[in-house]
Amino acid sequence: MISVRLRVPPPLRSMGHGVMDSTVGCGPADPGSIPGVPTNLGDKMKIKLIKNIAKEQQENQVFIRNGITFKKHPNKEDCWIYHGRMPISSCWIYFYDGSIQIENVIVGNPTERNHGFGKLMISDMRQAFPFQKIWVDTWNCTRPFWKKMVQCGYVDEIANDYSWPCINTTCMTCHENRNVPRRRVFQ
């Protein structure tokens, strides 16, 4: 009887760049991973990586104040995002001459509204900044909430004392005279 030995290909191994290389006769699939082989992507790729690293570092800036963590907004100057109550609620804060403005207060799921999640979040802002003046600008539909926050001592002032309808054109509190069920066109 003749002995037949089957040839089984060797396993693939990683070269550390996400490129798999076989230990059999073929070289790596990425010519840039072979020392001494020039590629046209080198400098452009390095610049792109450096920009991505710088952007990541900027986006990951955080500060902690009295146990409350804020993350730097990636596009807005002097704006910090509070995600401490996520996924239920979040808000933004801005720093102005020793005072703090709260903006973009969101309790995401409408079924979770009116259960105290917004109040807890605003109380976190007061805990983080116990001695700074905290103020808001408010729309007509959110004014009752902010009046409660002033009464509780979490917010010092509602800055606008005039009517300000919200941008949600389906809001019946701010747009009570509306009798057309479709959305308005913004211009």
C-alpha cells in the first residue's frame, strides 16, 4: 500500500495591521506592510490619522464638578453636555461671566415625561454649581416646568419674560391658533 499524505495549508496569521498573511509562498496582501516597498498613501494616511486623533481628543474632553461629569460639545464653544441621566434625559450648559445657562433640556421618551426625570437632572446642575447663577430662556410650552424649577431653587432666573413660541409647529400650547393639521414651511 502506498502512503498518501494530504497537504493541508498552514493557518493564516495576522501581521498586526488587520491584514492576514499566509505563511505559504505568497507575500502580504498589503504592499505597505513590506519594509522597503514605497506606497503613495503614507504621508496622506499619517496626516489623516493625526487629524482623527486630535479630533478624538477634543471630543473626549470632560470635566467633573462635585461628582457630576460633563463632556465638551464637539462643535459649540463653551458648551458642555450632561449625559448623567441618559438614556432618559440630557442637557447642555453654557458658561457666561460666572453664570450658567441651561439649554437643550430633553427627556427623550414622551411616556417618561412628567415623572420627575427633568427635575432630577436640573437638581444635578444645582449640585454641580451650588454658588453660580443658573438661568434659562424658555418657550411658552416649557415655562410651567421652569417656574417649578425656580420655586425649588434649582434655577435662579427665567431670563425671557415675554412670549416665545417653540419651533414645534404641532405644539398646541405655543401655536394654539393653528387650525391646519399639516406642518408649516420654514423660510
